[in-house]
Amino acid sequence: MQTLNIDIETYSSYDLKKVGVYKYCEAPDFGILIFAYSVDGQPTETVELAKGEVIPEEVFCALFDSSVLKKAFNAQFERIALSMYLKKNYPAETNAYFDSFKGGFLDPKQWRCTMVDAMKAGLPATLKNAALALELDEQKDSAGTHLINFFSKPRKPTKNDKRTRNMPEDDLEKWNAFVDYCRQDVETEKAVGNAVDKYLNLGSKSDRFEMALYHLDQEINDRGVLLDMNVVDGALAIDEAYKAILMKMGQEITWLENPNSPKQLMIWFKDQGLELPNLTKDTVKKFIAKTDGDIRAMLEIRQELSKTSTAKFVTMKAAVCSDGRVRGLLQFYGASRTGRWAGRLVQVQNLPQNKISDIEVAREIVSMADLETLELLYDQVPFVLSQLIRTAFVPVEKKTFGVSDFSAIEARVIAWLAGEKWRLEVFNTHGKIYEASASQMFKVPIETIDKGSPLRQKGKVAELALGYQGGENALVSMGALDMGIPQSELKPLVDAWRKANPKIKKLWWDIEAAAMRAIENPGEVISFNKGMKFFMHHGSLMMQLPSGRRLCYYKARLRDHQKFEGKQEIVFWGVDGTTKAWCEQSTYGGKLTENAVQAIARDCLAMSMLRLDKESYPIVMHIHDEAVMESEEDTIVTIEEIMGRPISWAEGLPLEADGFETPFYKKD
């Protein structure tokens, strides 16, 4: 036996979407109902565990055998669920293994995830949609949702039927369909795996690197990060008490039963002579400035009640495991266009920044659930609570958090990729790219531009908005108008930045031309900057990065440009970032540059994370270009040095990491 394809169906009274797989499997009633497997591509077999059948001994042993590769679509679910099931049902046979293995779960080094492989090929991240996109003969059974709801989730007891869940004997016809559904999932997973293998350059140095990185990712997710539940519980208690006060105030003003009900509130406003189109955040904010008296007071109450400052605390409370750690916060290859990670559950990739100077004081007050003192010291309770979300993550006792991130990594990568020498000189010396950019754009000495200078503001917004062929709209999106930059200055700002960065501007056109040449000439490999390559492979465009990793633009082709007559544009199939639909979409030089730069930055972080892990710095999470480790005190200098080490495939790329130590997670 060399390969074991697996799919399982489970039961738990916990909601998987709300708590994640680790907490889901901690439910007292958690169990595996059906175990389906295929050995070395042979027809799929099923084991009906819920009916008393047992996993065959050969397959049971294979789950622990390092010579057998286990494969599944979203393999993390199967691996964690099987770990918990085996520990619970086979303690005598498995205790020694789980006690000795550092993660407490089945070894991720023995697993490969077909979902991740599909995302590497630019395909959707669901089995159903991946199979549809690939136009496979083996498709996912459409009856699954109904059967999962019937057997895998609790049922509400009725007056005449007190059952809290459905068992196989309660509906044998549906049960048999459920078994067939599980069997078909394995067949579809095998078909998807076979179809995407041709895009993955299996066995290559890059593939081995990515597998090592996936295994590290799984270890990080298995490790999880500790939560300070005093902060979590305190924030939830304060939020509940604060909203109760607001509700009472609203009832006294309006005499409504529920002054937070949009329907009731819209009627009340109308009775007061105020016609509102809706109660969205922007509408409420707009009319607060135009009203007074009770109407304004109710709009302000509505504004406060609708804030979601504690939503992440609610998720923390729901997802925290029995040992106080929350797990499964990161999705490997979640951004299939670049290979970057995506957030899950608490969404650590999207946390509010810290803007309170005395955050330790606010944190202590919230830990004691002291609303009265919090209101006395701070103006906005929801704002303070949102500021404390990061601080709920803490290291174990006698450890500290070492937090280190790459300094201006995308700006460094794009300068390196384009060969923009003045920018590289900046990063090799003082590193003040905003000041240096303003100096280049406006032809003034850099010494005259300090942190509060309007020119630095212009340099900063230009740097953040214009690197990927953005124009005036990109400046607006980045907040140029809010910074006080007049509309009339936006186009000159774009022109000045592009004039100061001619090689980056050239990079946009060159990368698009290289990609187009590759599409027009299947069979040819188009070499590009820093060892990059473009070529067609099985009908898809491949962008090979300096690391050797490939980005796949599925079924790429050229078509007549939709906006510019006489020009062509690149289109490919992918998941739309807004609608999430699988559709044909277009790309261009600036977007290809963005993909390349962010993917290279991701590969730099990946290399650093593997180095940190090798030198025994346990990563608990990472956010964008930042790694967070449970470490000993006074080790941050070493951590920074590890992250700043040169990378063999990125000769001349000026990497630099900045870090700090903290007793709880925060932005420095």
C-alpha cells in the first residue's frame, strides 16, 4: 500500500462553521459515521462505523504508517477527525503514538491535501466546483447537503418524537444513500487529484518545498494559540451590559418594544417626520449630522448598537478548545492567485490596528468586566473593545510573544524585480521609502521631508496605491482625499510617481507582453526578470516564480480587449474575488505584477518560517508578512536575523525584519 484516499462523514452537536474542526471534534457526542477509502486507486470501500463495523486492520495500521501517503480533499478535516476518533475509541492501541507525537494529532507529514492542490492549479476550493471546473466524469453527489443535515447534525425533538439525532435505523433508505454519497466523494476526490497532478510539477524541488511548508502550516494550526479568556469574557460581558443600557435609552425615547428592530425603527423615524432610505452605517452617519433632539439621539443609539466590535470575541468564545487554545486560524494557499494564506474563524489576517496608547490599562479594565470605569476613561466603548481583540492572544506562562515582520516587503520585492536602482539603494541604506519617494517625485532634498511633512503624506499614499499600475481611483481608494490631497493634484501625483519609477512602469508592460507571447506560442518558454518564466502547460498559462513555484492561470487565452479597440487582453478561468463565482476574468500588466510581487513576498515568508521552525522558534500564527512565536525573552534579535537572511533564489533582494517582544499580541 502506497496511497490511501479517504473521506469520512461525521456527527457533532457543535456547528463546524462556527467553531472549526478542532473544537467540533471535541464535542462529547462527536463520532465518525462512515469511513470511505481507496487503496492505491482501487474501487472505493466503505465502513459503516455508525452501524458497528470496524476499520480493517490493514487500513487502521496504514493511518500511522509513514510509508503510506494519506490523501483527502481538505485533508485537515479528515486528519483531525480521525485523530480524535482514534484517541477516543482505540486508546489502548493509540495512546503511545499520540503521547509521543508533538502535535497530539496524526502526523501531517504523511498527508497530502487535494483541495490545496486544486487551489495551486487555480481551481475552486470546493470538491463540487473543482470537479465541475475540470469537467470530470466523476462528479460530487448533489444529495449531500440534505443527507448531512439529516444524519450529521442534531435534530429538534418534537412532541411526538423526542429524538435529538437521526441514526441509520431511523431511515435506512437515506442511510444507504449517505453511504453512497461518501463513497462517491472518494471517487470524485481521486479524479480531481489525478486531473490536477499534471499542473503541480510533482517531485520537483519546488513541490517538495511546498509540501514541507504545508506540513509546517498544519503543525502551526495544530499548535494553536492561547487565549486570555478573562479578556474575551470581559469584553462580551461589557458589550452585553453596554447594549442593554442603549436599549433602555432607546425604549425611553421611542416607547418601542425593540428599538434595535430596523422595521420598528424605520416606522418611528417616519412618524417623527424623517424619511430614511435604509439604516445602513453610511445612511445613519449622514443623517446624524443633519438632525437633533430625540431623532439624533436614536440615530446615535442605532449607530452604537449596530457596531460589531465583539464579533471576533464571540468567535473566540465559541472556537476555544478545552486547553484554552484556539486552532485552525490559517488556510494554506487560501489565496490561490498568489499562494498566500487566508484567515479562518477569528480572521487574524483582518484585525483592527491598535490606536490606544495605554492599551495595557484598557485591557486590565476589560478583564475585570468593569464597564463603569471603561466609560469613565474612554469615550467609545465599542471602539475600545475592538482595539483589544489582538490582546486576547497570549503566550503560555513564562514565555513571551516574539513578533517580527518584513519591513516594506512588497516595495522591496517590486524594486528588486524591476531593477529600480534608486529604490534598492534606499532599502540597502536608511529604508525611508516614503520620504525617498517624495524626494524623487518632487525633486527636493530628502533631509527636508520629516514624518509630519505633507510631501511625505503624498509619497506614502503614492507608494501604497500606484505600484501595480493604479491611477487616480487607486489614490482615492487609499484615502488620498481624506488626507487632504485635492482632486486636482491626483493625476499630477500619478504622473510624478511613474516618472520617478520608470523601470517599474516598464515592468508592467514587459510582464504583460511576456505572458501574451507565451499564450501565443505554446511550447515556448518565455524567460523574464530574476529567473521568472512564462509558458503554456496543458492549456493553462504558468508564471514560474524565482523560487521555482508556479502560478497557474487556468485555460488562459487572448481575446479582443473589452475597452480598448485594436488591443488584446489576457483572460483565464478563476474564482471571482467579489462574487465567488467560477468565471472567465481578465488580467493585465499591473495585476500580473501584483500577483508576482505578492507571491514572491509569500515565498520569502515561507522560507523564513521554515528556518524559524528549524531553529526551534514555535510559530503560533502569522499575519500577512509577520510571524508570531512563543519564545524566550531577549531572543527577538536572533528572530530578526533569521528572517533577514539572504535567500538563494533572491540574490540582491534587500530583506529586513523588525520585531518586538510583548506579553500579549498587539501592533507595535
